[in-house]
Amino acid sequence: MTLYGYARVSTEEQSLERQLDALLARGVAAEDIHQERASGASERRPVLDRLLDDVLTAGDTLVITDLDRLSRRTARIILTLDDLATRGVTVESLYESVDTSTADGLFSVTILGALAQRERDRIRERTRAGLAAARARGRHPGRPVAVTPEQYETALMLRELGKSYRQVAAATGVSASTVARICREETPGHARYRYGQQAPLQQ
């Protein structure tokens, strides 16, 4: 098991020292602390994405000073914690006293998991409404592409977690261009497959 730390500030003028001191005091080795300067208003966090996708494995612990280091958006924080818990990665947030290795922490993740499922349901509802609005406006660009409902919903969830089109494509087995069309609500064929037809659509 390895302790990994993540520290982020929004601007070049801000200092990482407070976060780094706290992570080092917790016992995180200096070489295992991943540092990033990225605006809180932006969801582009390449250092964090690499840490989540390529570094953390089951049994590891991610240590942060505050939950908002992961994102300013509550939905993304919830989805990220739920994803890490599913993968067997523990999360410690020092200032909020969140530790998913404890019974209370696991209970918190259970609640967060329920909220994550609710957020996924909200994503699907927004997608359904967007597709209906697009059809009402006569927007049917491109040809329908055959995907499964699982691929469709997984693509939306991974994008909500901040994954790139290429990362989503690799995880779902569909092309990056198809992922982009799903996210732009330009795939009426997908909606027909998910909400009524059982046979896959042909390209």
C-alpha cells in the first residue's frame, strides 16, 4: 500500500506550501506528492487525471487537504470518491476528517455512492431532455451509430468525471468521435436504441 498526495492551487501567485506541509506531516513521501496549478473554475486537471487513472491501484491511499482539491463541483467529487471506493482506493481528506478506510468513512462513501447514482440518473435525464429538444428542432446530424446502452451511459459518466474523449473511447470501445457526438447530444439513433428498440442500429 502506498500513500499518495495531491495538492492544487489555482494561480501561480498562490503557494502550495500549506498543503505540502500537511501532506508530509501525514507521512506522504515527497516523491509521491503530485502538485498542480489549475484554475478552480476549470475541470481540466491533467496531473490529477494521471494520478487517478495511471497511478492509484487497489490498497493505495490518496491523501488531500480538502475535498475541493479534487473539484469545485460537488457532483464530480461524489463521483470520484465513489469510483475510487469501488476500485479499493482509500481517500483521506485531512481538514474534513474524511477517511474511507474507517467504518464511518465507509458509511460516508455509501451515502456518497447513493448520491452518485442519483447524479448519474440526473445526467441521463438531462441527456434524454437534450435529445428530445434536438429532435424537436430538427437536429439529426450524421448517421446513427450502433452502441449499447451500457456504452452510452458509461461514456456520459466518464466525461462527467473529467475523462478525455480518448480515455472514454478506450474504456468503452467506441471511437472518440462517437463519444464527442454522444456528449454533444447529436446522436438521435442512440436515444432510439436506449428508449425503445431492442435491435442494434446499423451504420
